[in-house]
Amino acid sequence: MTIHHDNIGAGRKIGRQHLAFVRGCIQMPQVEQLAVWWKTYLYIEGEYRERRAKLRLKELKTILAAAARQANKPRLARLVALDLSATMAVDVIPLEDFAAQFPEGFYSDNELLELWQEAAGPEAQKLAKRGKLIGEQLAAVNALEKIVATVPRAADPVDAWLESRIATRLIAGGVATLADVVNRMNGKGVTWWSGIRSVGRVAGARIQQWIRENETSIGMTLTPQAGQRRGDIDAVAVQAALPKVTAIVPLERFVIPSALDGSQGRFRAPKELCLLKANNDFEAIRAWLTSKRPAIVDLFNADKESHTQRAYRKEAERFLLWAIVQKQKPLSSMTLEDCIEYRNFLADPQPADKWCGQRGRARWGPLWRPFNGPLSPVAERQAIIILRTLYEWLMRQCYLVGNPWVGVMPRQAVANKVQIGRSFTLKQWQYLKEYLAVLPETGANRRLRLVMNFAYATGLRLSEIINARVRDLEKIEFDEGETGWMLTVIGKGGKPREVPVPSEVIEEISVYLHQRNLNPDPEMHHDKATFLIGKVDDGGPSELVYAAEEGITAATLSEQLKRFFQNAAKGLVKSDKKSAARLASASTHWLRHSHGSHAVASGTPIEIVQNNLGHASLSTTTIYVTSETKRRHLEMQKFWNQRK
């Protein structure tokens, strides 16, 4: 029998915890007990409020009564609708206290009951009647439980179980079902709620507790990672523990069926002529990737990749997954027509729920997907170039006899220009510095202060910032005893360059090293491989626990900076909406653009700015000059307009 609960909103479900709440309120309806029952059974519906709890109790009783009438049980309907709390005010000594007046065993139970009723008079009869009604009411609730109660399931929408205010925000954040909630918890850790507007730590912890209590019925289990912060999770260990499967998963977990592994690929060159030890396509891809990054032992450790290395791995991974999972064909059997089909797939990866996910999801988590959405023409062009390079390399190693990607042309793409508009004005930069200065004194905020000044002063890319080590800093002596510091950076294409670091930033680095319990002098540091930007964990209000020499991932730093810019933007909403909107959309790369535009504006020679930024062509850097000229012209035009 299906019971409709339209009176509590479409889709809302009644679980056993709701009926446990009703039973508790029937037996002990006092106001102080109401809070206990709510916090024990209905905490998932939000913070306790007396009025909310009373309304919910009335609502649940109405649902039970309606279910009884629909089941043709009018007596049960009348019973559950009764409010017995009004009969609580009975001035009579409890039977237990009355019996305690006599020696144990002096009277039988029946004799004691008769004596108590005689002593209490009419009030005892009322109390006995109330006790009988409570028993009957509890029996009615128990009988109706079989009709109305259900259990949470993975496919249930979140608004079926969670309070509507939180459910609405989860749905807006792309978390529509209980399965989505579990996957997000397993994929993001204990701060799973971050990134969803107005769902904070308290509500997040409350929902996670409820999920743990209902894992069996939901049919999904929270992993140990769900109870950890993402920065504390040992990604390598987690990956090693996960099963290897033939599905849309990262390469480190991917299993190619023997029939599709390419060992008998259609376009394989004679094996006796092959210069590789690789027996199949997966091994051949590993060999190609290793040739691009020989210094890295863990081939698929994406956190330690440069931007270029990440691009190679990502495109090979995407194409291999598509070939095996969707096309069901080995890479070494791909034709020109297959490659054209994949190019078209890049413009609209379908089915999207299987192939596309949000950016920055951990590779070990269930939320990871190969794509964030359709590729732009520029990204598509890059993918085709990389895959063409892969097949060309395999041809030169005599693994393949041809390169089908030679005949594939990308969609027309607009030239990739430096987006100079994505930079801070001097006024906005000053505001950010002031906002940064008043943040709470935590390890994460200390790191944030250094990163902001370090990135702004040097113009480094995100990958260059996280890979900078103590050994890359060198003290230079000039004439007349003056000194300075240079940072050696390995940029795009593995090209090294030297970037000056202001003495004030070196002082900040020294203080930061000391805060990590390391030698503050970069010259005297015992471990030159120590990362300048380190991993940090705030253990408590007065205790900081540092993973001293360890670095951090690009995703961690990028997320922290984006969160900082968004929080800073809130302080400008009332006074400067335009600046607030710009800050809210800012990312790490804005610091690099700000370095370039502000340096040019201050009169820094263009060739110095070019070297700092690592631009291969001076024409790329001159965009900052053009921007500065435009800014000066607009300012003078504004001045002239004021004189009219």
C-alpha cells in the first residue's frame, strides 16, 4: 500500500527515526524531553527549536492518522491523534514510591495496587486510564510503522530526507541524491560541503553522521577518507587500496581487457623491429610518458607534474579510456575515421554524467572524471597535437606503422593570447594586502601571506611556485658588497630561467621556514630539497603541526587562493560592486598578470619583465605595454573630460 504524504511536501519520506521520535514524545511529552527526542532522532532536520519540534510532532501524528484511515483502521487513526500531554498534571504519589513504604514482600502486587488506588482515589483512576491509553497509542504507532515507514536509499533525492533549506542548497550545488552525497564525502573528505553555498561545517557534520547511521539501507559505505581533510589523505596509499577495473577511472586503476590491449593491434609494426620492450598499448604509453618525465619515479603522480607533463598524461589517458570503454578498440588499431570521431567527441563528451565532472576532484575519489565539459577549440587543438606527437613517437620506435592523427584537423581556434584583463588594479592589490593582514594567525594563513607576495613579486606560474625549493635560491654578490637573491625556475618546455626575488620576500621566506621548525637561512639549510611552500595542518588553536619539508599540490594552493579572493570580495560588495565581482572571479594566474602589468607600469624594462615571466617571445610581453598605454590614455581622457 502506498501512502501519500502531501501535507509535509512532495517527496518527503518517513523513516523509523521519525516514529521513534513520536514514541518518545508519547511516553515523555515534557518540554525538556522534547529537545532530547529531537536531538536523538530528528537531528538531521536541523537545529532544535521548541516550536519546530511541536509542529513536526503534530505533523507526524497527522500523517499516521491519515495512513490509518487510508488503511481502513479508524480506531488507530483516533488513537494516534490523541494528545495525552494534558493529562500529565495528576497530583498522586507514584505506585513505586507508595510500595516503598512497606517491607519488601509484605503485600502482593495485586494487594499493593488495590491499596494505592484506595489511597489515591479518583486521581489514580485517571493515571491508570492515561497509562492504558499510552500503551494503546504506542501499539497503534507500532502497527502503522509497517505502513508508513521506509528507509533511505541511494537513489532517494536529498529533499526526501534532509531539511528543505539545506536540500535546496545541495541540489543547487549539483548534489541531488543520497548517492551524490556519499560520493562527494568519499571524494572530498570531511569538508565535503565546501564549495556549496551556505552549507557549513555544522550541517555537514550532521549529515555525515546520519549517512553513517544509514549506510546499510543506502547501500553505500563511507570510506576512511570521508572522515579526513583532503590535505591529510595519503593519495598513493588510497590508490593502491582501490580495485583495478575496466571503467572510466584514472590510468593507475585502469585495466585493459586482453582482447583490447593492442598486443595484436591492426597497425602494429613487426615486433622484431620494435625499439621498445612494450608488449601492448598501455606499456607503450607508459614508455612515452616516462620519456617526457624521466626524473619522476611514480609515473602517475599527478601532483608532482609540471603543466606540460600533466597535459601529456591527461590527453593519453582520455584517448585510451575512450578507445577501450566507449569505442572498444585498441589504440594500435585506430583508423583516421576513429580519430575524427574522437575529435568530435571532444566537443561534446557524452554521456556527460560518465565522462564529465567538476574541476579539481581527487584522482582517488569517486567524483573524478576525465573531462570538465566540452573542450574549447584551443584545448581541442592541443589535444590533437599531443596525440599526434604520441603516435609519431610510437612510429619512430617502430611500434606502429602509421600515424592516423596526421590527417585530423582541429576546429578553427582563436589565438591564445595573454588575458591581461585578468589582473588586479593597484587599488585592488592594496585592498587584498590589507585584508590578508587581518586574517587569523593560522598555519594556512601564514602560507597564504607568503604565497601572495612571492607570486606577485616574481610572476611565477602556479606549477613553478609549488615546485620551488630551497636549493633553487642563490645569494648573489654585487659590487661594493651589495647582495641579492635569484631563484632558478624550470619553466615551460623544461627551459630554466633566473628570477630576482626581493629581499623583503626572502625575509618572509626565512620567517616561514622558521615557523615550520626549519633552518631560516636558505644558505645554511640542511635539506636543500625542502619545498619553499610547505604543507601545513593546524592541529588546534595553539598548536601547529607541520609536515616540514613536504610540498603541496597545485589543486590545494589554487583552491586556497580562490577561496581567499572570494572571501575578500565579500568585503567590497557594498562599497565597490565592480571590484567585488572581479575579485570573486580571480584565480592564481591573476597574480602573474598583475606582476607583469604593474611592473611595466612602474617603468621596469620590458626585457626584464619578459625574463621574469618566462615568455619565449617578446611580443607576448609587449601586451602588458599596450595595456599600460591604454590605461594612461583613458586616465588622461578622464582628466580632460573633467575640465570641460
